[in-house]
Amino acid sequence: MRNTLIATITIFSLAACAEGPENMTSFDMAEADVAEAEAEPSALASPSNRVAEGETNTTEIPVSQPQIAYSYDYGFRLPSSEIPKAQQAHIALCNEMPDNGCRVLNMSNSGGEGDYATGRLHLEVAAPKARAFGERLAEAVDESGGSQVAASITGEDLSKKIVDTEARLRSRVLLSERLTELLRARKGTVAELVEAERAVTEVNEEIDQARSWLKEMRGRVAYSTVLVNYRSGAPGSGGFTRPIREAFGDIASTLGYSVGAVISFVAILLPWILLLALAIYLRRRFKGADRTFWGRKIESTVPAED
């Protein structure tokens, strides 16, 4: 990107030289402004560098609050039949929060047959209210006869990424403005103008990308991720009597599978049985009287004369 800008500045410099020494002086000032624009964000981002060079820093460096994106993960155990009800209760708590303080992103559950089932709920909650919202989730599960079995909180400090992206965004915006001013003030060939337009387009693409990153990171800071996992008893639990209960409970399904297998077998063989019956009928219908079913000729026996 730096090489492109240098090439653009060189093109306009040649055009200025062709126009006269007065324009050359004004363009030198524009070139210095562009170089200063690229150096300005780094100086703002690290004021300690200026102090290290011998300048006296009389102003205090503003201290910004840390930008931390939190993620909460909760696990609850409750009867399999209560998992859908607990999910709906948690969604209702989310919808009750004012000012769009909670958003439902995803909900799923599986199982429901037997004693084992699982569920999952993905929410985004306003960061200042996320921890209190987790306590309300646990209270709702307690009312359904369940209990909380897991909880974790993780955080990612995005302060440096946000500051760096903001500094880069400021430098790109200022550079775009200066390049646009150069395009408006100078004239050149078609090739020169195309090259300059290409440089401005690349800078604007970087600006859009930086703004997108900032929006995504600020959204993660403003809204915390809340993952809620539901499960009933473990699949292998139940003691000595559990396999016996499951065996009796599976009698109906086993019988159904057997009947289904027989029906499938008959459905596969039925067309061939019909074709075979048709072939037998046609053979018997049109075979000669002196021929057997398989086509062999029947030898006639003449009684011997006395």
C-alpha cells in the first residue's frame, strides 16, 4: 500500500513539475501532509516514544477502561421431560429484559425417549446484566426440579485490538481525505488518474474493513455470550434394573422393527412373484398338448396287439 501511495505522489509530482515551479511548491506541501498523516496515528498510539526522544510530557495519558468480552457457560441437570419447559422459561426471561437487553441466537434439544435427553440455548445478554441474568437462570431451573452442575466465566481483553484498529482507521481516513484533495486539485493523464483512483479505492476498502472489525469487537464487549447446556441422567446410569426396564420398554419397538422387516421383504419379492406366476400361466396356456411343461415331447404308447 505504501508503494502505491508513493507511486501516486510521484505521478502528481511529475505533473506539477510540468505545470511550473509554483505548483511544485504547493504539491510539496501536500506530500508532506500525507507523510505526516501516516505518521500521526503511531505517534498518538504510543506517546511514550515522544517522551523517550527528550520531549517533556506535561499532560497525563488518558486511561481508558478495559474492553473485555465476557462469555458465560452454564450447565443444568433436570428430568428429560422438563428440558423443553426449562428452555422456554429461560427464553421468557430473556424476552422480559427491557431495551433489547437479551437476544436468542439458537436453541436445540434432542432425546426425549427414555431417561436421557440434552438441550442447548445460545443467548447474547447486555454485559452489565449478564451475571445477574445467570442467577435468574439457576432459579428457574430450581423451580423445575433441576440443579446447576457447571458454571464458567471467560473473558478476552480487546482493549489493545480496539485501540490499534481505531488508530489505523484514523490514519486511513485522513489519508483518504488527502488523496481525494489531490485528485480534485491536480490534472493529469488518464493513466495517472486511474492509478490515483485505484489508490483511493484501496484505502477506502481498508477503512470499511477496519470499521467492520470495530463494530464486531464493540458488539462483543457490549453483549456477553451466554451458553446454557441442559442434560438429564447420564446414558450409562440406572443401576442393575435399568437394562431390564429398557428391555421391557423395547419390546414394542423390537416387534415393530420385525414386522417392518417382513413387509420390506415381501415388497421386494412381490413384483418377482407376480412375474413368475404370469410366466407359469402363459406357459401352461400356450404349450402344445403333446409337450410337457418344460417342453419335452410326450411319447405316445400304443397297446400291443394279441
